[in-house]
Amino acid sequence: MAPLSLRPARPEDGAGVSALFTAVHKRPLPEPLRRWRYDGKADAPSINTVALDGDRVVAHLGALRVELETPAGRRAAGLWADLMVHPEHRGLPLFLDMAEANMAACAQAGLSLLYAFPNDNSWPLLKRLLDWTDLGDLHAFEGGLPEPQSGGRALDGLPEAAELDAFWERVRAPGVVTLRRSGAWARWRYLDRPDSGYRSWQVRGTAGNLRGWAAAKTFAAKDSVIGDVLDLWTEDGEAEETLLSAVLAWFAERDVTTMSAWAAPGDQQASLWSSLALDPVGPVTHFGARALTPEAAAFASDPSLWRIAKGDSDVF
């Protein structure tokens, strides 16, 4: 068998990546979703690596470019999305080659760190062989649907990008590691994804000023309907109550039986979910990071600094 060749992905690899996805996940990958998930934003294209057997794509790994707020300032980073290897070529050598090639490409592109939500198979290898830091498993906060609280009126939809940018500067917590919720990112995450089924809301003050926004989705599980709170950002308690009321009312309309959300252990939103009788007893997701610069090593490895929501993952 001829050796495989590894290189940066090219636009013409799209059909091959879709075929690989089908071989690995046993379901088709619509072209619009492939472009959204693996190509990234127009102004910040993903950093993708492929392995070729002749002219056939047999492995793919991509890093979606994001911006992180960190104790050292705003830094470019990457969310690792779906390392796929064709069943005919699975094995440790190719896994390591793909991971190392993509990490090198990300470092060369100026990314400070990578973060990921790895599966059970890859996570031990990333920690043991590739120097990834275990930031602790995320236990989804879950419980029955609380009664909607009385509150003000939330408006449907996301605010304009410039307004989201300005709002983020007011509400972001200093001294922690969190994905920057810019207008461009929010549009890519919640408006550009094909057939997503997302719902979003915003709350405004009497002067028309933005006071908060939220995004959520629902999906049918085996014996229930799950309501995921993906993002919730507010600058005061009244706006938070109004947005939660809107989310809960929508969940009730869609017959949601289980409400689900993420929060890191040190995040104040963990207290919010607990106050709604949600407990960290839901599905467990591995969470880790890999520093690509000496500067990033200091904050990438400290679990207490990270703030995480379900919107941070490309899966939900």
C-alpha cells in the first residue's frame, strides 16, 4: 500500500470530506452544513488538514477559528472539530500524524491554543501522547422544565452585529477564559448554520438599549424532548428573568420534558441552573485544551478560569 499524503485541505476536497463523513458517521453530510462546520467564517477560515490515499480523502481534522478572552488579553484560538479517519485506515500512527500536522498548522497561523470536546476514544490519546490538558468533564445541568417566571417582554431574534460587539464589552467577565461572543461569531453560530432550528431572543431597556440576549434549541431524544440553553448573556437580573421566561415558554410550547445547559464549576451560571432545580447529572462531555504558545500555557491549563456554555461547541 502506498503511503498516505497529508496536506492542508483545499476547496476541491469538499466532496471527498463529505464522502468521508458518510463512511465514518453512517449518515450523509449536506453540502451547506459541511461548509458551515468545516470551512468556518468567511473572514476567519478554518485550518483543515486532510490525508489522501491517492486522490481519496481518508482523514480530516479541522480547527474552527475563534477569539478567546483570556487573562493575557484577546487571543486567536481554535475549536477542534471532528477528527475523522476512514474505517479502512484507522490506527494510532495516522491519528497522531493528523493531530500533529494540524496543531503545527494552527501554531503557524498564529493561534495561541486549541480546545476541544473529545470523544471517549481520542481523549486518552490526546492527554497521554499529545500533551493536552484535562480541564475536567462537563456534566450537563439537567432537570424537568421549570415554570416560566413572570417578566418583561423579550423580542425575537439576535441584535445587529455592531450592537452585539458593544454589548459584549460591557458584560464579559475580566480575568477568565471565554469565547468572545462577537456579532460575527453569533451570526455564524446561530443564523448561518443550515436547518438548525435555533431560536434567539433579546431584551431592551426603555431607551432601546440592549440588556441581554439568549439562544436555544430543542431536539427529540429517545423518550423525551430536550431543550438546550446554548447562550444566555445579560447585564442585570431583570433581563435574565425576562429571557429565561421566553426560553421556558418556548420549551413548553415544544413539549420539552428536560431542560439542559452547561456551566463550568466556577461559573456563576452554575448557580443559576441550580436555582432552577437543574442538577449536574446529565450527559458527560470531555473538555480539554492544548496551549500552542508559552504564554497560553499559563491560563489554558487552569480549569477555574474557563467559562463554558453549550454554544461553545459546534455539535449542539
